[in-house]
Amino acid sequence: MAPGAIFEEPNVAEPFNNHRDGLALEATSDAIDDVNVLKAAMKVKNGTATQKEKDIYEQSQFDAEKDKTQFRQFEDACDRVKNFYVEQHQKQTVAYNLKARNAFVAKTRAEMTIWEAMEKLNTLIDESDPDTSLSQIEHLLQAAEAIRSDGKPRWMQLVGLIHDLGKLLFFFDAEGQWDVVGDTFPVGCAFHPSIIYPDTFQANPDSTNEIYSTEHGIYTPGCGMDNVMLSWGHDEYLYHIMKEQSSIPDEGLAMIRYHSFYPWHTGGAYHWMMNEKDQRMLEAVKAFNPYDLYSKSDDVPKAEDLKEYYMGVIDEYIGKDKKIKW
């Protein structure tokens, strides 16, 4: 189900939809993150957090002093998030996902270096509200710096730096927020109860389809996650781009693709799909998860102080001044 990156030359002079409300997207994305932080805090409080062994799997240290239970109450985060998921769960169908993947391979939306893409996303968000307190570059640097402070590999630092860059999709041809952000899940088989707000899938036509509504649906046990169609959004979009246009190792690509796949890496669902490779990828995603959830509360890094270092990391795994086809 995973499409290769086949691109045509861009034929649109200005591919960005500058009328999209980037601040609204970030407000929704942040509220979704808040809920996932709260869910993770409850797991830590209940003693279900796991200890990593070594290298990328070694327990994160940057967040060791943080009290993960001291976030706003879960109920406070729910209204915005539930309204978002009502729409997402209705519209993320097999038909839409096939359409989105066909649109992905049909054209190049822009050609930019990684840093240019970071600056473009930064500008689009900032233009929505000049008073926003945290820029996109600062948020991306927070995740990368947390990974770097724990001594994790340079490719993992790069993943932290770029993992949300797929949000550029919102300004290209996304139909709304629901196909850009939010927890992801497989389409083409029964929606698992571990997905957040599972009751909201009732309006999704796939939920009553005679094939898509069965446990295995269009898949077979052990088929491997590479052959599974996950709900389309910024994770899938960036994953397919980096898979074709970078030398990021499989573990890093998994961190990009699955970082919002909470039913899998946190809820324990869909393990029947996994093959031997996916067992390794799951551990890598779990190792990345703390940096995604908890880095936003750290001190704000200065891009001008860190750009030279991260340009070197980008050059190493993507190429010096390489224009990525978006």
C-alpha cells in the first residue's frame, strides 16, 4: 500500500495556500498532544512505563526531573480534541486514503531544502498570529536538542528536528486539519477500541463495510507494517518523502511514520500485523516518544545559535543544500 515517490515538475507558481489558518492547526495539534501527554502520565503513574536498555533505547534523561502528572486535567483538553476526532474518524476512509496517495505521487508541490521548509512552516504559522509565543523552528529544535542532550545518534537528532515538517501538507492540498494532524490508525480493517474516542467511528462508512469492518480486513496476519495503509496525515506524508530522499535509517523512518500511531506503540493494538522488522521498529518508536511528548516545556532554543550544527546533520543524511521535492 505504500506508494513510491514519483514526482513531476511543479507547475504551480505559488503552491502554498496562505489563507489557511496555521494557528488553528497548531492549536488543534497542541491540544491533541496535551491529551497524549495526559494519557502517558497516567501510564507512568500506574507503573507501566518501560526501561530502555542502551543506545537509542536507553531511558530518556532530559525529562527525568519533570512531574508528568502535573498537567491540566484530561477533561479540560477534551472538547476541542473530541470535535476534531469526530471529523477525522468519519472521513479517514479507504477511499480517501487511496485518493490522497494518488494525489501525493501526482505532483511536486514545492522544492525546498529542509531548513527552507522549516522557515516556510515557521512563517505560515507566524502569519496566522504574530503574537504566537513559540515558533515552529523553536519547537522542532526543542525536540532535537532534547535528543542531543541525551547523547543519542545524529540521525535521531535529525528525526527530532524534522518529525513535524509534514504539517506543510496543510498548506498544499489537505482538505482540512483532520487529514494533517491527530493520532493515526490503519484503514481497511476494523477500527480497534484502543483508538481514542472509538465510538466516533460510527459515521465512517468503512465501519459497516463487509470487508473493512472485519478484524483483518484487507490484510493478513504478519503482513508487515510496510504493507499497511495508515490514516493519511503529516506523518505518512513526511515518511514517504524521507524514505525516497534521505539516508535516515529504518528506525528513524519508523519514528517519523509511527510517532502518532498511539494505538500501536502505546495501546498495544494491531500487533497481529507485525513482522520481525516491525518488532525492532516498535522499540525505536517507543524510544522516540518521550522526546515528542515532553520537550515542549523546555527552554526555548535560539535558531541562530544552532543552525550551523543542524545544517551539518542535515547535510550528512539528506545532502548539502539538497532541494527536497515536496
